[in-house]
Amino acid sequence: MAASTDEELLLLILNSTPLVDGKPQDLFSDATAACATLRQLGGTGTFEELNAVRSARSLLQGVTRGELTADCLAPLLVGVRQVPYLTATRLDWRLSAPAHHQCVVRAVLTWASLRESAPGRLRPCANAECRLFLLDRSRANTARWCSMATCGNRLKARRHYRKTRTQPS
């Protein structure tokens, strides 16, 4: 699987519990649709895989928010190996993990890779009323919101409203 697919998988898992109109949602509540999505992202699409992803979700969210330490992810990698193999032109590596656990392993490995190669770029949205995460790909690393159209615009509109209401006429 390509790195961008693994990043997409990680963001899917992290962002699968949004607040909609102030109420928590679970985007994995429709198991059939969630399994189809996991299959599209290179998973097996089984209910066993979905349960593994659901179990790992709160740990990944907590670590990314800084509420948990990274070592809580270690049990998700027990028994996982990278196995070398040769192609016609180079040495490559293949992930060895139970099939139903590969999406979880890929998400954890992607989280670790981003933490090392792009520190601080995977983070929670700056809107305190939002539970989503973003991967800042901007050159200056200044993105603050999961979506400028929703969170960013709302916060800027609130700030403008407060500013205009407090200024004397």
C-alpha cells in the first residue's frame, strides 16, 4: 500500500468519532459500510478487522492528542514483523501480521513515521468544540483547523462577532 493510503487510513480512524451538532457520532457504527471502506484502503473488510480498528481507535486518538503516551500502542504491534524480500532490482520489506490486524498495524506504523518524519504535523483541530484531526501539509506548518470551511470559518466569525459587539459605537 502507498504511504498516502496509509495516511488516509490513519486519518479515517482518528476522525471516525466526530461531533455533529454537538453530538458524538461513530462513523464505524454501520459495520457493512465501515468494512467496505477498510477494504478500499487495503484491508480485509472483515468484521474482525473492524473490531480491531475500533479497539485501537481511542488509543491512537489519545496518543495524537497527547493525552496518552506512545507506549500504550505497543500491544498493537505484538508479533508484527517486517520480512525482507528481493525483487529484480532491490530489497523490499513486507509487513507480517494477522490479516485482520493489518489495518491497525499500518495505522500505528504511519502514526510513528509521521511523528518522526513530520513532527507536529499530525494534530487535533484547534477548535475546542471539534474532535477531528488534521495532517498539516502546508509549507509553513501553520494549519490550525481540520477544515477552514467549518471550524476555521466558525471561529473567525465568532471572534469577529465578539469584536464588533464590544467596540463602542
